[in-house]
Amino acid sequence: MFVLPGDRIGCVEEFEFGEGVYEENGELYASVAGKVVFEGRRVRIEPINRIPKLKSGDVIVGKVVDVRGSIALVKLERKIGHDRVLTKSSIGVLHVSNVRDEFLKDLESAFRFGDIVKARILDENLRLSTKGKDLGVIKSKCRFCGEELVLDGDKLKCPKCGNVESRKISSDYGKGVL
Ligand SMILES: [Zn+2]
């Protein structure tokens, strides 16, 4: 059972109470958000681990959920350096001008739907940048057969059907979990 601060847990006649629980007029309430743990007659609350907050400069891993015109939308999934998944579904915006240092005309030559990307957060509006060697696509699938693409020079190649695709590739491409 998950509770929020102020949620009633029970009363002092029922339970002895430990961390994360407070008593008021014989009633027990949660003082933190978390999971209720019963140990015999004792009740305590195991706090939910904090979800990392996002700020500019943070590097995230996300999934491209849309590419339209000059903008790619990226669902932010994880902050680098944190195990916790970002549960609040936040969408970052990557503009074609923030993909790489050199001019890029066609965003679809750098990102496609479903790509897993590593990007830096530019501001609190969750604008993203993939400028820099280690930023860009880290995992991608063949658009024809769905096989995972592998590095082939500065392109990505499908080991199954031979299809070659171009991307803004991160130097971490194919290295798995970061
Ligand atoms: Zn293929």
C-alpha cells in the first residue's frame, strides 16, 4: 500500500509505529510518501526514492516519439548517473539547429521515430541539444526489418537486410546501458 503525507494508517490501539509515521489524537498518519510496511504489530513507511529532478545541463536518455518538420520530440526516460526512471512522463524538444555543430538541413537524416538518444537539457522548457561527440543516437532499429542497427563507419547498418541509415550518432552507440 502506498500512502501520501497525511494519509491515515490506523490507530495507536492497533499498531506500534516507526519511521515515517506520526500520531495525533490516537490516530496514526503518514509523514512521508511511501510504502506501508507492517512488521508484526509495528508499522513504518519506507519512503519512495526521490525521482531525480531535471535541470539545464543534465544529460538524459530518451526515446524519439515524433519527428515533424524541424522538431523531434523525445520522451525523457532516465537521467545519466541516476538509476531511477523518470516516472513523470516529460517530453523534451530537440530543434534541428541543436542537433550538431554543423548545419543540418533534414532532421530525418539524424533521428527517426523509436531511436534511443542521449541528449543535454538546455533549459527548464526541456529544450534539448545533441551537440557533442557523446550525444546523439545510442540505439536504433532498422526501419525495414526492425533489426538493431550496428555501426558501420559514420553510418548505421542493418546486419540482417543490409539497409544503411544515417543518424547523429553518439560515440556511445551500441554500448548498452549507460
Ligand atoms: Zn533491416
